[in-house]
Amino acid sequence: MEPCFPIDTKGHPIILIGLMGCGKTTIGKELSRMTGMPLIDMDSIIEEQIGKKISDIFRDEGEGHFRALETALLRYIENSISEGKGNVIISTGGGVVLKKINRDILRRMGFTVWFDVDVPTLLERTSRSQNRPLLQSPDRFEILTRLLKERAPLYAETAHLKLESSHISVQDTIPLVHEAAKQFFA
């Protein structure tokens, strides 16, 4: 694939949202490489700052505590962006949209892309991971179906662009995001 050129985001981030396993981190890393924009992986930052894996945070402090950490990090990122540090790519956690304040921050902060992926594809992509606290159940298909049904309207409310990406490669997704971001920031 030909390298993309940097995007002038006018100091605003490209934000990637979607259910676990939709490809946010993988696409974020490749988009970062292709554009030269730094990647902020929210889950990784929280793990690093707290010193625990997300699954351990869920187990020890609960999902509510983790969601509060996400909001605090989003507020910090938003404040940093107001200081002119927003030419970045942000990969969010799958549940970041559960809180209205988060949806509002994401929507106003930059260009938000929702990777909409069907449940069978999500199931296959998450099948090898033991670090998904909401999927610690024998019936992962039912859980992913329920999560997608609950969260799809929230992703739709937050996103500037919805990409149906169940059967599209990372290499084919990058140019779509790149071109849409260029148009958004034009």
C-alpha cells in the first residue's frame, strides 16, 4: 500500500470507536504509521497509569471505576488538545460511549470514526483473548450480540463516520479513514 501523507487536522484528533475486536488499536497503529500522527491508546494508558490490566481493574474495583478513569483521561486529552496538542489518533475502549459526557467530549473533540463489525467477526477476533473482562463467559456470542445492540445507537450518536468493516482489511480501511478525515478537516 502506498504511504498516505500527513493530514492537517487543525489541531484535532482522529478518534476511533467501536466494540472490542472491531480493530481500533490495529487500525490506529497502522494509521499512525502511515500519517506520522502519534497514537494514543486509551486502554494502554489507563493500564500503564494504574499499573494493572483492565481485566484486573474490572475485577478489583469494578466497571464503574474503570469508566470513571476513562472519563478522567478523556478530559485530560481534551484539555491537552486545547493547548494545541491534538494532531493525534485516539483509540478508545469499546465502552467509552456508555457515558453521555464521554460521547459529548468525543464528538466535539475531533473526527470520530465508528468501526461497525458484525458479531461473528467480533467473536472470531476476540476468541484468542483472555484479557476482555466483559467476555469472561462461555457464551461470548450472546454477550457480543447484547453489547452491540446496546451500544450501536451510542456509537451512531458519537460518530461522524460509520465504516462497516466486518469484511474489509486494515490495508483497505486506512485509505477510507484517511480520505474521510481530509474531507472533514478541509
